[in-house]
Amino acid sequence: MENGNTQWPSGVQTVAPAILPNPGETALYNYTLYYHADSFKDGNGNDLVPGFNLDVVATAPRVVHTWMSKLGPFNMSTAAVLAGNYVDVEQSIPGGKLSDSTTGLNFLYLTPLYLTYNTPSLHVEIGPSVFIPVGHYSANDLANPTVNYFAFQQEFFVTYFPVKTLELSVATVLDVNAENPDTNYRSGAFVSVDWGVNWAPLASIPNLFFGVGGYYIEQFTDDKINGVKVGPDGFRLKRAAIGPQLVYYFSPKAGIAAKYQHEFGTENGPEGDRFWLQFVAPIRW
């Protein structure tokens, strides 16, 4: 990926990702992330950028509405996300350091049609989406709030409750990127898999879930500049993460989650730690 940066925030969908609002209902989701990385790895997992340090604070409100109409056994939903962030990055150069910071909008993420299939224990969600860059961008800046290119994404999420106190979830996305028109750089396609296992062991607090979650991402086509492969390995990104999470449900339709994820096994990108605070609540029109 260009600068080792994906638009999709890997690790975000580790709590009941396949459960959307009921027909005729609307929900507000919000995802807030603090990310810190103090190394940028090459294709062999070694430090590539001397003195690299990256801090990102990002937030993304998401509105999802499920329509009253159904397509056979499937519910139909529409969603929109608007993300913004603060980025601070620095690296060493001969004789000193180079640093930059910025704040701005990142992307608009639109899903015109989710299809969800629901049973009391199994939930499945699929839907195509598009990333639309909306922030300011300069190829001469070290820090930018947006990656400056469109991307198509296909989601496939599954959430399974074998019993009411145990949740197993997997959220897979396939991402195909357009070219950055300011740099003629086209980032390769990748697959990212978020996963989560959440368990409510306390009978006295049945709405409190303790869990573990993480993600794995791997790029499977080369990055290219002006149609030419970047480096000997196409600068293909690979990375994994794992960490604990805590989830509390105020009701079946509202909840909050706090998560920590430590990254490892990174190739061609930054490696660090992710801290998440997420919530969902119904919207009453």
C-alpha cells in the first residue's frame, strides 16, 4: 500500500459485526481510534524508516438504516460513514528530523445495499461499498488526512451465538484500489479479516462480555507507479494484531466496547498499537 496505509481500519469489526438494525430502524455507530507506531517495516520485517514515529487519532460516525422491505429471507440496509483524523508523523534524516502533522476529513464510506440473514443464533451480512476521499491532500506533505484515491470494497461478515453468553465473529473484506492521481501510485488489492470472541461469564452481569479480538491483513497484488511494480516484492503489506476487549450492552440495541490490539508480523508498513472506543445506539426519528 502507498505509505503502508490502508483506508479500511483493520481491527474495527470485532464485536457483532453482522448484526444491523431491525427493519424500519436506524442506528448510530461511532468508532474512535488512537494508533501509535514507532517502526516502519520492510518486506523482511526489518526497520525501513529511521526514527519513524506515528500518532493518529481518528473518529468515524456511521449511520445504518434497515428498510421495511425484504428481499426474500434477507433484510436490506443502507449505510454511510464519514471519517476524520489527526495525524502526526516524523522520521530521521541526515542532520536532523523531518516531521509533519495535520487534521482533516479522511473519507466517505458508502454502502448502498447490505443484505443480512438473521436467525436467533446466526447472523450473516454482505454488501459492496466504496471509499470516496474527501480530505485535503498534497503529495509534498509528510502527513495527510486522506490517501487521495477511491477504493471498492466487498464485505462478508458472520456473527454466531452458539449460546447467549458466547459470541464468535469474523468480518472479511476484499479491497481494490484506484490510482492516486497526484502521485500516479496504485496500491495493490488486499484481504483483511477481523475476528472476535466475546464471552459473558458473570450471571450477575449478563450484559458484560470479556473478549479477545484482532485482525490479519495481506495484500495479494503489487503496488505500481506509472504501471511499474514497486520494488522487488511489489511493496505488499502484511500484518496481524491481537488483544483484549471489553463489551457492555445497555440493551439489545445499544452498547459500548473498549479494545486494545498489538500488531506483529508486519511487512511493508507501520507496526504499533491500536486503542479503540466504540458504541452503537438507536436513532429515533
